Amino acid sequence: MTNAEIASLGKRYVMHTYNRYPIALVRGQGTKVWDADGREYLDFIAGLGVNSLGHCHPRVVEALREQAGKLLHCSNLYWIEPQVELAKILVEHSGLGRAFFCNSGAEAVEAAIKLARKYAKVYKGENCFEIITMRRSFHGRTLGALAATGQDKFHRGFEPLPPGFRYVPFNNLEALKEAVTPETCAVMLEPVQGEGGVYPAEKEYLKAVRKLCDENGILLIFDEIQCGLGRTGYLFAHQYYEVYPDILTLAKALAGGVPIGAMLAKEEVAQAFSPGDHASTFGGNPLAAACGVAALRALLEEGLVENARKQGEYLMERLRDLAAKFPQVLEVRGRGLMVGVEIDGPADRIAQVCLEKGLLINAVHGRILRFLPPLTVKKEEIDKALEILRKALKECLG
Ligand SMILES: *Cc1c(COP(=O)(O)O)cnc(C)c1O
């Protein structure tokens, strides 16, 4: 089928929950993807941060093929070797105590919400259930994760949302202090906000949040579903901040492109869950877990975290050079290969023009361009992408 044929069928049969670009991607290799008409693109959005190893990383493809021929699924009534291995790698590298597996980011957030509530019920009492989250945050679309998300536009039309969430402005310690009550069981935040427009936390702020949580017996949850796993130039974004969470959520890049989610917690917090408290049929299944093991090994052994840091610096430097030529470009911000460019201009149109010229990026909130290239990206690819962006900015901003 051609792009147009696929789009036309999709418009007829698929529920209209996405505004899609008029192309269908059918193949990918490294930083490149091809559409159904055979056109090639540089992929600087990488499945919204999923394809961190680039498309079709050979070690993930190999692990998937091998596991698919051995055992696709068995229930969590039995031990699953790749799941146990994946848990060990995650625990050893995060310093947290134990892992629970699910299939998506939203599910990892749901698991974190449930664990925080259960922990507070056991150790602090019946009425301690409130979770403070941040304005502009994004935690997922299931009802609990949606209620945790501090953006009204995602809530509209789905009320009533589950109670027990309170929102405060990000990077504002005073507002957080004021919001804490005896009912607060946890604070949840993204060390670098993604969907909200790429806003990194300030170092002093995050350190102070940790201190505030410790002083009040409040759990600190970091949602690193987007910013974790090497994206910021650190294996975990919080390692840059030297601030450590009690609960950590991961998903997106964890299995190199295969659906998976994980919620990690300190040993004493994890102990609040007893058998039967939480479960997932597909969570930690052999196929996804084997891909997770292969993806993490590739990430750790192929120098990709270091490459993310190095190429991230280069990308930001080049973007700042470009920004200097266009007064409508207000700010370039981010960490590692998680970069946002704020524009006083038509960001959606700029992303569209980039696509027409062979570069995939994304626009959020109509004024921020988001870049999430694979962590394998090369300097030459950044140069090529920036040349396309320069032309697109010239065309759209004059
Ligand atoms: C993408 C994302 C989620 C939701 O993940 P899904 O897999 O789409 O459910 C949650 N939190 C953050 C920070 C994300 O970027």
C-alpha cells in the first residue's frame, strides 16, 4: 500500500484519537526510517523516545527472534528467566531494591501510585493518600495517571477523575512546601519534563524536594519514562542531580522498541506490596523481558549514554547557533539528547515542513519543537538535521 492508501483506510477504520502526519513508516535502520512510498527520513523523534538504540538494533532483533522461538508467554505464576535477569540489571544500576514489570508507561505510573498509597496506609495511616504532582507534567492516559498529570487540557471531558492528586508549579519549592499536608503520601515528578515542553528541574530545587520529603516522611517518585535510560547523558536522569527517588518508573526505551514498563522501589517501600496487591498478565513476559535485557546491555556496553551526552552538547550548541540567526527562537533547553526549542511562531508548521524535507521532529503546545534522536546518533546526522531545520525555519519564520 502507498502512504495515501494506508491513510485513507486508517481514516475510515481507526478511532480518531491522533492527528497524524500523512505518511506511514514501514522500515527503519539506525537513525533512518522509510515511508510506504519509499521516502527516507532522519528520525529525530525516535518513536517519542522509544527507539533510543536506533531502529532495529541487531542485538534487540536477535534477542526477539531467539526468544520468540523458545517461549512467547507464560503467566507470572512461574518464574521467568529473562524477567529475573532484567530486574537484576535494573536494580544493580539504579541502587533501588526491586522491580515490578508491566507493559507501558501509564501502567508503571499506576503501579507507583498504588505502591505509594499502600506504603502510606501501612506506615502512616488510613487518610494519607494524596500525591503532589507538577503543573505541565505528563504521566499517562489511564485514569490514575491522567489524574496525576498536571495539565487541564488532558482532563477535560473525562471528569470525575480519581481523587487524591494536587498540582503545584514545577521548580517552585515554596509552592510545594505549602501544598504538603499530613495527607501527603508522595511527591511525583519528571526530573526533565517531556510532553510538557522539555523543562529540566533545577539542581537545587530537586535536592530541596528530596530534603522536604525526608523531613515529612513523604515518598519521592521520579517518572523517568521519557528522560531515563541514557536519554539525558546519564543512565538515569536523577544521577545528574545526585538526588535519588524511593520509586522510579521506566518504560519507552526500556526494551529497544518492544512494549514494556517497569516500576522500581527501595526494598523497604517494595515490602508494602504483598502477593495479590498488584499484577499484570503480560507484565515482564519472556519476549519483552528478553528484549529489555538485550536493549540494556547494548545501552551499557556500546557507550550510548556517553554518546548521548556528547552529541547532546553538540546538538544544543548547533541549535543555539541557529537560534542566534532567528529572533523568533526564544530558547534552546534540555539535557543530553532531550531537547526543546521554544519558538514565537508556528511550531506545528515548522515540524510539518521539516517532514517534507526529510526530518522527523515533533511540536508540543504549538510553540515548542522537541528533539529526541536515537542515542546512537552521529555528528554528521545532526549536521544534516540542522541544515533541514535551518531551511524550514527560513521558510516559516522568514
Ligand atoms: C510517555 C510517558 C508516559 C506514558 O507512557 P505510555 O507508555 O504512553 O503509557 C508517562 N510518563 C512520561 C514522563 C512519559 O513521557
